[in-house]
Amino acid sequence: MLSLLPLSALLGLTAALQSEKAAALADCLSTCGVPVNAPGTADWKLDAAPYNLRLNYTPVAIAVPTTAKHVQDAVSCAGRLGVKANAKGGGHSYGSFGLGGEDGHLTIELDRMNKVVLDNTTGIATIEGGSRLGHVAFELYNQGKRGFSHGTCPGVGVGGHSLHGGYGVSSHTKGLALDWMIGATVVLANSSIVNCSATENPDLFWAIRGAGSSMGIVTEFRFNTFVVPETLTVFVALVRWGTEEKALAGMQAVQEFAETMPAELNMRLFITPRFINLEGLYYGDKASLQAALAPLVNKTGATFQLQQEGGWLDQIKHFGGGLSLDQGHPYDYHETFYSSSLYTNALNDTQLKAFVTYWFKYAKSNKRDWYVHIDLHGGKASAVGKPDSDSTAYAHRDYLFMYLFYDRVDRGVFPASGFGHIQNFVSNITESMTATAWGRYINYPDPNLDQSTAQATYWGGHLSKLQTIKSEVDPLDVFHYPQGIMPAP
């Protein structure tokens, strides 16, 4: 008859095994000459601190490579010892996936690898995997007045951002960040290092443009760039929808406008408990912006609060929230929040009414600092929808809207009762839709989703192909995190 160990003994055994594995990993990394953060040091505390303080996980070790060889050796050590490994680029993952999304992973902190080199003859930028978006924009502009389409926060890592989409305030005009990627150097789970592009390892190149963190660690990107325009105009227009009826009519007007919005215009509807704005970026001058927005302004009663002409770096600074552009290491910004996302096409009358009713009758009573961005993602002129829907692993090119939900607290613990606020926003829209009529954005994850649901909603019809490629490049799921691609069953 088997005798069962008491719980305290089992916990002690587990802790001992973890300690033994941590010691073996530390020894392997040291033998290979991989730089690491010593536990308890200032660097460890900085690199182990999540952007989302609600999701705090403890790595078994933190490697801080400065070369691709260091990354290879770190992955090799993890694979040999059965430790899961995750790249951490900017560290802005809303689900703390760079820390593994759970305890006990090897975090490979890339932000010491941040070189940006522009070839002004070809317009191709070579960018190390730990570079942050503000640093990339700063360098590309100063090296040749060039850029590519990407997100707004200067501290976000180019790696996680562009490997899963890379939507930003230029995307309606210029597409996603991953659409500008032409090649990458990737460390695979077997610690080999390969290049991928449209002609070299094309399946891997397809997969990393939408699901990259599940496939390998990119040490170097190659992006096409464009000469940045001399004049752009940022804008904010306030809408006063004080009743459900006005909000419903306003939302309907935004939907109609989104279908045929000019290519030069990039816009979102920004909903908070205190105000509602139309805001964005226009590729052109103020007079042209006013002409482009006139039909929507007339229908919604919007009033401009800001129309500011400027250059490329001016708009990046505006949307960067006041942070210095040239972000690198150290980077120490944190919030406590819950997030989610949604893609849909135009809502029918029932769905639109359900959204507005929930917003006015329930969401407005939430006094925390929450918002809903409704990005005008698609439409006939959108550059996001120009490539074939299967051209990359990004699965949501054909949707008209991308909704980004965010609910935060200024201090203390996020309340358990708070999750329903965002979950109900989503469910009130989707409950009358089929499962294939909507999706979610992995760069704005809902960390409360289980792995199966997450895979299905983040990658939709591309999931099966991604699982097959995962089986080929990472069959043992070394690059695991709780919402990532799993190998094909």
C-alpha cells in the first residue's frame, strides 16, 4: 500500500527541486559566459519587475545577453535542464509574458541589445531585438529622416510589438509594424540560429509575423523604412454625447465614416468616464485634416480641442505621453490594471445598442481610471487590409474596428470585482455573434483567458498552421507562456 507524503513535505520537495534546478541553470549560464542578474541585486529587481504590477512572477534566472551567442547559450541551457525560456524586450507585456506568465521560467532580458543601423542607400534598418520604439524612431530619424509604422509608447520593445502585429497611429495609412519587416535572425529552441525572410525559411518568417514569441527569440530585425513626411497634423476633437440616444447616433456615424475614411487619416474613438474624444494623426496639413473630417464633425457635433501641425518626431512625442523618446536601459514604469481587446466589423443595431446601453447604465458607475479605444482599423482605404489576409500570421486584417479595453487603479490591489467591468463590455458586443465573427489582439491580451480560448481568439483561422510550425521549430515548447501557441497535438 502506498503512503502519501503530507502537503508540507510535498511543498518542501518541490522547493528543493526548484532550488536544485536554479543552481544547475546558474552553473550552466556561468560556464557558457552568459551575463546574468544576481538574485536580490538592483538589476534583478528592475528586470524582474512587471509592467503590470497585478501579474508579478519570479523567474528562476534572468539572463542579460549582449550578443546573439549569449542568447543561443541561454536557450541551450534552458533546453538541457527542462526550463521554459522567454524573451523580454521592452517588458511592457500586459500579461507579464516576458517573465513567463508564471513562476519558474528563464527570462532572457534583451534590452542591452539595442543597436539601430540605417542603410541610407537601401532604406533598410537593422535593429537589435531589445530596442525600444522611441529609441528606434529617434535613431531612424536622426540617421536619415526615415521611419516605419509602429506604436506610440517610447518604452515598448520593438520585438514583442512587431512580432504580434504592431498597430499604431500610422497604421491606417502605412500598415502594421510587421508589414515593414523583411527579415529576422532567430534563435530556435534547439539553440541554432537562423535567418528568415520571404525566401529563406519562409514558414518561420510567416509565423513570427503574428506569433513570434512562441517560435523563437529574434536577436535582429530587418525593416524596410519610408522617408517621413514633412508635415503631419495631430488632432483631438471632443464629442458631447450625454445621453444613450446621442451616443448611439454618434457611434453609427463613426461606423459609417470608418468604411470610407481617407487613407491619410488615422483615428480612434477614445471613451473614458469623463470625456469622449475623436483623436489621431493626419498625413498632411491642418486644412486638409479639416476637410477630411468635416463629414464626421457635422454628424457628431465634434469640436476640435487640438489641431497641431508638426514633423515626424513631434507626433511621436505627442502620442508618447510626455516620456523621453530615446528610451533604453534602465526602464522603470509600472501600472496596476486589467486589459482586454476585441476585433469586429460594423456592429448591427442590436449589438450597437447593447454596447451603448452597457456603457451608460453600468460602465459609467465605475470610478476607476478606465478607457475604451475604438481604433478605425480597417475600411476600404486602410493599409492594414491591403495585404492578403493569409500573408502573415496576423489573423485580423479584415476587421473594421479594434477595441482596446483598460481598467487601472492608482494604488493598491486591483479589485476582484473589477474584472467583470471589461468582460461585460466584450460580452455585450459578442453574445449575438458567431465565434468566427470576432477576435482579440495578443498585444492587448486578456490574461484571464485559458490557453485554448486565447489561441483561438488571438490567431483564429491561422491557429492550425501555427501549431504545425510550432511543432517543427519548438516541439518541446521551450518558449512556452500561458497564452502562446502550443505544438500541434
